[in-house]
Amino acid sequence: MKKILVLPGDGIGPEIVQEATKVIECLKREFELDFELEEAHVGGAAIDATGGPLPDETLKLAHEADSVLLGAVGGPKWESLDIAIRPEKGLLGLRSNLNLFANLRPALLYEQLASASTLKAEVVAGLDLMIVRELTGGIYFGQPRGIRELENGEKQGFNTLIYRESEIERIGRVAFEIAQKRDKRVCSVDKANVLECTELWREVMERVAKDYPDVTLSHMYVDNAAMQLVRAPKQFDVMVTTNMFGDILSDCAAMLTGSIGMLPSASLDANSKGMYEPIHGSAPDIAGQGIANPLATILSVAMMLRYSFNKPELARRIEQGVETVLNEGLRTPDIYTQGTRKVGTEEMGDAVVAAIMRTTWAELGGLHEGDLQGIECARGGGISNEID
Ligand code: NAD
């Protein structure tokens, strides 16, 4: 039995997570998966319930779970709190306590949404790249760090960029293994011409590459990588880089797609246990209105099935379900364009479930009595025409 801890969080978190859990329930039922879902508080919701953003009980459940599905945390209600107990600390606490060192951020642009990008459609249509960012080391964690006062009274800020060979090697292996399942190309991004630490990064990547002869390794300086990402992003398959470079490049890559509500992410430990979440935040400006795009969270479930539960065929089913609803012209307001049909969070989630079930029935060669019950349950009630 596999345990999934569900952490809806704040703002639109509960709304989008509800649609993602419908997808899990649908797959559980259709494919008899032995998955158990448990729910707990994190972030602002946890502060309200227990006084802290990451209660012991949530952390215990996270340790026990095989994977975690998270909505989003944060919001204006908790912004005046001390930084040490803000909602975001719950997220960082989970990442560090679970030792989630590998952050996977795909940037994928469905052809149907190419006009949502700020770049020309031909530059980005069909974009499918994966950024693998080291998440628990580098300059964000290196010691010494701080702000000190010099003898002349002037202040000096300092941080330390530091990586051990073993830290570079393990993130390198994650990138190469992912590339093996894709187009078999890894581009390692560094600043080896200036920073000794990333000179070592390059050296270790070269060494790791020898164990993956089917994958081609290339290197790129980070400044050029930023430029190439907006010039010709489709040249990349997998990019692997340090914590800070990855932070910046992955946001840049995400925005190439122009639709923050579409992008999932995964953070993995050494045993492929992961925390899966959309890349966007809790969107307090639209929370409670039923208009948030649930697709990034639903696609995070696909990543969970692929990377933690080794079920790529089920992951593909979810991705195909998303493609189908986009082909049918369904759009939440954030990705709406003229000529498409505007739908809310729930309708979008239901449509993905219906698309997945339609494919399954087609394979089974027809509709069964039990399926009707299933779809009614997935839709939380009445069956509407568009899924007939
Ligand atoms: P945000 O990502 O929440 O929102 C940015 C904009 O994108 C908003 O206009 C929002 O309405 C829109 N948006 C985001 N997700 C959407 C979706 N699924 N569907 C439709 N529109 C969507 O970023 P922000 O406004 O800078 O931050 C809001 C809060 O979220 C803050 O408290 C911040 O700290 C927190 N945050 C949390 C995470 C996380 O939990 N991983 C990440 C980023 C920000």
C-alpha cells in the first residue's frame, strides 16, 4: 500500500487539491491502485489550527508517507507574522526535513496555449524541457553567511557558495536518469570560468556522465543559458544546475509558457520519495471564487506517478486527459482566449477525470454500469451532456 499525504494549504490550495485528488481517486478506482490518502495542515492553515506552519503531526505523517501532494501556502492574513513562523517556513521545513535535494521543474507548452506566451508562438510551441535544480545546498545554505561590521564601521554582507562532490554527483545522477527517459541530452549549467565551486561541478558532471553513455552531456555558462532560454528554448532537453542558478532559470523557463497555472513540480529525495506541487502560489486574489486553474496540481499528480510510483503509463493518461480538455477548448480564466470556453476549477477537474475515464472505457471496449456510478461520483453529482 502507498500512502499519499495531501496538504491543501492556503488560498486556492484547497480548491485545486480537491480536483487533483479526484484524479487520484479515479485512477485508484479504475486501476485498483492500493493508494491511501491522508490529509493534514501546513502553512497558514496550520498556523490557524495549531500556532505553527509545520505541526509535528504533519511532519510525522510526511515522514511516514510515500509521497506528498501540496497545494500552496501563504497569504496576506499571515504576512505580518515574524518571518520564523510564516506559512512559507512550513514548505521549507518539509523540504529540509525530508531531504528533498532534487527539484524537477518541467516547462512544457501545449501547442493549444502557444498564444499565452510573451514569446513568438514558433519559438515556444511544443516546448518541453526539464530543469533539475539542486535544492538543499549551494549558496542558499553555505556557511559562513551574514552581515558583519568592518573596522571602519562599514557593513559587509557575505554568503558562501559551497558544494561537496557527493552533492553534485547525486543531483547529476537524477538529471541523467531523467534524460534517459526523455531525449537523452543533459546540459549542465555553471559559471566555471569564474567560480571554483562550479569548476568542481563541471568536473563531477563529466565523471558522472561516464556511467550514462547513452546520454549526451554539454555544458553552458549560466549567463549564456539565460540568453538561450529566451532565444531558442527548444534546444534544451534536461538542464541541471545549482540551487541559485536553478531558482532563477526555472522561473524564467516557467514564464516562457506564459501560464503559471499549468506548471507542476517535484522535489525528490535519494529514494524517489517526493513532494509534488504546482509552481504557483496561493493566489489570494482569486481564492474562494472557484476560478483557479487546477491543471498544474493535476499534472503534479502525473509527476508523482512517474517519479515516485514508477507508473509512467498512468502519468501519461493524466497528461493525455489534460491535452484532451485543452483540445476540447476548455479554459480557466487565466488561460482563456477568444473562441474557447471559460470554465471554473471544478468543471475543469471533472473534465479531466471524464477524459481519463473515456480513454479507459474505449480501451475496455464499451461503457459499463459501474462506470456510470464512477463518473457520477467523480463529478460530485449529476452527469452533464459534455461527458456523454
Ligand atoms: P501566486 O503564484 O500566488 O500568484 C501570482 C498571480 O498568478 C496571481 O495573479 C494569481 O491569481 C495567479 N495565479 C496563480 N496560480 C493560479 C492558478 N492556479 N490559476 C489561476 N491563476 C493563478 O504568487 P504571489 O501572488 O506572488 O503569492 C501569493 C502568496 O503565495 C504569497 O503569500 C506567497 O508567499 C505564496 N507563494 C507560495 C508558494 C508555494 O506555496 N509554493 C509559491 C509562491 C508564492
